Amino acid sequence: MKPSFLMLISTSIIALVYASAEYDECEVCTDLFTEVMKKVDESGEKGEAAVKKMIIEHCKSVKGVDDKKEKLCFFIGAHPDSATSVLGDIAKPLSFHKPPKKVCSQLKERDSQICALKYDKPIDWDSLVLEKMRVKQLKELLLKLGDACKGCTEKVDYITRINELKPKQKGEL
């Protein structure tokens, strides 16, 4: 009886790990298509052409606002500068009310870049130890904060500049 119980527990743990990994997999893609389908439902239009039109309109509204979604729009062909377009492969299943997550997982098989896009995680100031970070990581952190620190030459300079910007960022969060 013990081996079967252990087997049951290990199987459920594996299933939970797989489910949590799958949840984060295509988050930008799923969000974009969910927003598009909301707009399609609100407009009352139906069909593949309406979904295509709404994807293109939504991608125009995202331009300059959300870098990740803008990049996804470029990958799927909803951007004017896109080299290829898979809008037909997206619009058809969405017009039949296929869940956006499944559409994204099908697109992943064709182009892995689509699901590689992930949202940036918020900075956890409480657990961040600047002294243990490398200079390159400190530079990247400063860029996220919107500062380049051109006069910084040593690690101490970067840490000082980040500590100056930290209270401003905490107030925004």
C-alpha cells in the first residue's frame, strides 16, 4: 500500500509542477488574444475577417505602450513592418471561440518566439542585495529604472545611483 501511495503523491506533484509551468508559458500571447476577443465580443461583429481586423486595430493601439505585446504583433504579422503573417492561422480558430491559450500553444509549434515573450517581473527591493550583484546587472537595473548613469565608472557609483533612485521607485509601486 505504501508504494501506491508514494506513486500517487509523486504523480500529483509532477502534475502540479507541469501545470504551473504551463500557466506562465505564453502569457503575453494569451493576454493579447484575450483582449482582442473581448473587443470582438463588445463590437458584436463575427467571423474571421472581424477577428483579423480587431487584431490589427488592437496592435496599433498597443504600439509604444507595451513593448512585449508590440513585439508579439510583429511576430504574428499584425505590424506593417512584419516579414510574414500568420493572422489567418490565428483569426480562424479564435472566430470559432477556441481558447486563446490553445491558439498560442499551436502557434508555439510553428514559431517558438511567440511563447518566449514574458512580462518583466517587478523588482523586489526588500530581497535585492546590490553589493552582491555584478556591474552588468547593476547597469541593467539602472536601465529598467530609466537612468543610464554615464558618469559611473565603478561598482560603488552604480550602487549609489540605484540607492538614490530607489525611494522614487518604491513610491510608484
